[in-house]
Amino acid sequence: MTHFSPSFPTGLPIGYSWRTTKEIAPVIFPFDGSIVCDSPVGDADDANAALTHALNIRKEVGALSSYARKELLARTCAAITEKREEFENLLVHETGKPLRDCVVEVARTILTLETAAGEVSRLHGETVPLDLLPSGEGMLGFWVRKPIGVVVGITGFNYPLLLASHKIAPAIAAGCPVIIKPAPQTPLSTLWLIHIMREIAVTLEIPQGIVQLVTGDAQVGAILVSDPRIGAVSFTGSAGVGHAISKLAAPRKTLLELGSNSALIVDDSADIEAAAAAAVRGSYYASGQACISVQRVIVLESVADSFVALLKKHLDAVVVGDPRNAATHISALINEASTNRVSDWIAQAVAGGAVVAHGGTKSGSAFLPTVIIEPSSGSLVWDEEIFGPVMCIRRVKDIESAFALVNDSRYGLQASIFTSSLANTFAALNELEVGGVVVNEVPGFRSDSMPYGGVKDSGIGREGPRFAAEEFTVTRMAIIRPDIKGPKS
């Protein structure tokens, strides 16, 4: 028995219709291994067909009116809002993520579509004073934004609907046809989103191929991102895959939202109770499968004992179990391989001298919330992104040591500090080598309207509808001499 009967055609949305694939594969409910439903598996031919169609309609899409692009996004937003509970249920089953996190994902998707619709009217240029040089006297200069061309978006499994919306919505706002490749484990919610959007496009006399979807393996992805005729690639996933995509896509523009091992600092002026509650909340949402979940907690020595003691009551309140239960905080990871990897990394840390203060084992198919004390630099749980419900805690002597420890990482997406000190707040803003500094909240805080992205191996470029839409355009400069006689001699 399957959990989901698709409300969209079979096959892949390519061109003006749905293209039948040679293969199908089951989407698995991570909690119990049951089948959600079967999903189409694309191949090289499907990827090339999608590219050809997107390239053929590129100029037509680029010429769409602001009204048409805004209406497509606004009406899609309304349709997702109407079906929000159905999307939440589907996300629970295809990702295995707790219902509470899927509710948040759908709400954020709605905000992303709504915000992108508003950004259509804000994509504009400005005048430039060309007469700053004598040779420019009497000349008129201004620049406008033009669509960059075909956008290829590749998304991760953990927030499939939201991540797809952060590729699709800004591309449409900018006037670009977009091809999405979702993670193989979680294609269903994105297929449904694209079906809804294509149906709305028909009513607005917009080409359905403005948004297409291709599933498949790494070969499919390589075909999409390496085609020299595309305009940009937007990828969310691991650092290793992101680096490979960047090489394949060069010299075309790439936006890379990659991994992290986000840190939370607790200084000696902080509200320790609030910091402890936030550390637990920020470590275990989405079962720890979020790139900005709390992984490293760095606490000043003077408050470390109090902080660790206060963690206990919050840890005891974390519910592990069936993701369909509204009370559940942690459920099964996306697959068994991920679970085994988390277990192996913990064992390595313990062998290196770290202490497991809480959890460290499974309960059924889910990993218990885990706290590791004093893992060393060089251990995988400290240096790399664990993508599981694991919090690591280390003590430092002063705030300067805390900043140095945060920065001693190849990642730099977001970090947070709990403090009542204005001096430490501004020192964190100035010293932390990350894309976002969060004060007195978890590093996982993200508003979908803000610029979001990292530095170092956490990526390049910025998401958020305004910022991604600008990334998906190029400036075109107009340089005009109204007087054909030329400059004065």
C-alpha cells in the first residue's frame, strides 16, 4: 500500500507536456521503509530534451511582461496556500521529517513565492553620469537588467519544496526559464509544485516550459550544468558536489549554497537558560538534517557547568518517534547509510577522547538527540557537517578564543552568539567569518526575504528572492550620444 496518490500526470514535466521515462523508482518513507509512491527516473535524453526546450523559449520567456511573471508567482502562492496541509503530509512521507518542520517548510515556501512576486516590480536599473570624463560630455548613460538565460536548479533532500521555490521563484521573477533537478529521494513535492505552476501558466498564456523538472543520476546533473548555452546554475547540497558542479559549469555563473557546521557561542553575560533552550531547539529540528542546525556549541568556562546542567530538562523534552505525530521533534534520517555514518562519526570521536553525555544510540529507526563533550579539532563530528541530531560542546577561556574556534573551520554559513554585551555583539559581527551572524537566537534562523549564503566552503552567491533574482540577471549598459556631431574638440 502506498501513502500518496499523485495529483499530477506520470512522467516528467518537459516541454509542453509530460514525458514518459524509461524507468521508475519507489520513494521510500524513511520512518518505516514503506513506499510513498513510484517516481519517474530521468536519463540523458530527458535532460537534453529539457535543455533544448528551455533554450528555444528563452527569448519568449525573457519578453514576458512584469504582470505575467508576477501573476504566475502570486497565483502559485495562492494555490500552495490552499493545499498547504496536503503538501505538509506529502513532505512528512517523502523526507521522513517531523510534521512540525514540514509545516514550517510549507509556510516558508509560501513566503518565498509571495516575496518573489513582489520583487518583479523592483528589478530595474539607473542612470550613470557619463560626463565625469570630458569625452562623455552631452552623453546619456543608463543600465537595465536583462534575464541571464536558462537557469538550472539542483536541490537537496532535506527541504525539497522550499529549496525548489528558492530556485524557481527568483528565476521566473527575472524572466528566466528554469530546469529543476530534485534529490532522487524526494522528488514528489517538487513535481506537484511544478505541475501547479505549469497549469497556471496555461491560463496566463505563458509557455508551460518556463519551468521543467528532470530527475536522475549524476550524469543527468552533469549534462544540465555543463551545457555552455545555459545562463546560471543554482545548487544546494554538499560542498564536494558543489565544487564539482562549479568546475563543470565554468565560466557560467554558479550560486552555491553548501554545507556548514554551524556554531553557537555562549558568553559569560548570556541568559544561560535561553541559550540552553536554543541549543537544543537549534540542534535537533528537522532531525538535525539542516545546514544551519547547531553542531558546535562553544561556551566560556565560567558558565559552562551551568549551561550543561540546564541542557538536561530541554533534552528530556525532545520527542523521538513517528514524524506524523505533531509532538515529534526527531525521527529517522533520510536513509540507513546516513544513520550509519552518524554512528561511525560518534564512535570515532569517542575513540579520540570525547564523551557522549546524552544519546549516541538509536531508538527504533531514529537517532536519539546526542550531546558530545570536548571532541577534538580534527574529529569528523567537529570539523565536518554531520547532518544528524548531534550537538558538540567545547569550553574556551575567553571570547577571543571562542571567535577563533568558530573561524577554525572550512565552513562559514551562519553562526550565533548568546550575549548581553553590546561589545561582544559587535565583535562577533566584525570577527566571525560567516555569511550571517545571529544574536540571541539559533544560527538556524532564516527569513526567506533576507540575503542568505556563506563564505569559504559554505558557498558563493546569495539566495532570497530579491538577491537571487538579481543574480539571475545581467546588467546591460546603454551609452547614447544624442548629438551625432560628437564631443567638442
